[in-house]
Amino acid sequence: MPDFGLRGGRLECMARVEVYPERVVVRMTASEKTLSFRRRDLVLEREAITSAVITDDPWVWLRGVRSPGTHLPGKLALGTWRALGGRDFAVVRSGRPAVVLDFDLPHDSSEDRGWVGEFDRFARVIISTTHAAELIQALRIDLDGGSGTGRVFSAED
């Protein structure tokens, strides 16, 4: 029987965030993918990011209804939330600061059903990480003068 990342009765959330010149990748553990009902990691378009905020209380940023995913109020939120503002994705764990990324989505992508594109389409992504300040700093780096092929930032929580 798989342990789903449980260590001493606690879920070990160890998502790794990687920032590249053209995308942000959230690499989730097998247990996080299972609890969020996803088969693959999150790949987000970096150019579509409109704001990035660090918060000590990520729970107030959750909006809408969980669908699909896992939610233990005040402890754990993994998966998709649907609201009038669009679909949000959360990888939130209590006791850690979080980074809230808001995205500018095309008007025709409200529900991309059937086709799996290069990037995941979410209006907001909330990621708990102990490296929140470093992640925000990596997102601010202007790479127009560089080669644009290497990884800018990688942090394991």
C-alpha cells in the first residue's frame, strides 16, 4: 500500500517551484498529484503573470468551490477551485507563507475542455513555500539580455 507522502501521520508537501524565462513549473509529489486529482505538474505561462504577492494567510485568497481537489479547512488545500473569476489552483499548507500569482487569461479560455495545451490556464495560483521571497525575486528578474534557455530559480519546499 502506498504511503502517499504520510510521515508520522502528517502529509509531506514538497512541491518544487522552477522559474524559467518563459514558464513557471510547479513540480508536485505523487501524493500532491493524487490529492489534487492531477496527472501532471503545473506549467504556467510567465508572461501572463499580472501580480505576485506574498501572504502569511493564504486561506483568505481561496475563492469559489473546490472542484476537484482536497480541502482540510485551515490545514491543507490541494487542487482546483472554481469561481466567477475563473479557475484557481492551490497548493496550500498551514504554517507556511504563500505566493499568490494572478494571471491574465484570454477571454475565450474560460473552460478549456478536451485540449491539453502547453500551459495550464488558471486565473490564480496559490503556492505555500518557505522560499516565498526568493520566488518573488526570481519572477522579477529581467532576462531579455540573456540566452533564455536556463533555469532561473528552483526551490524545494
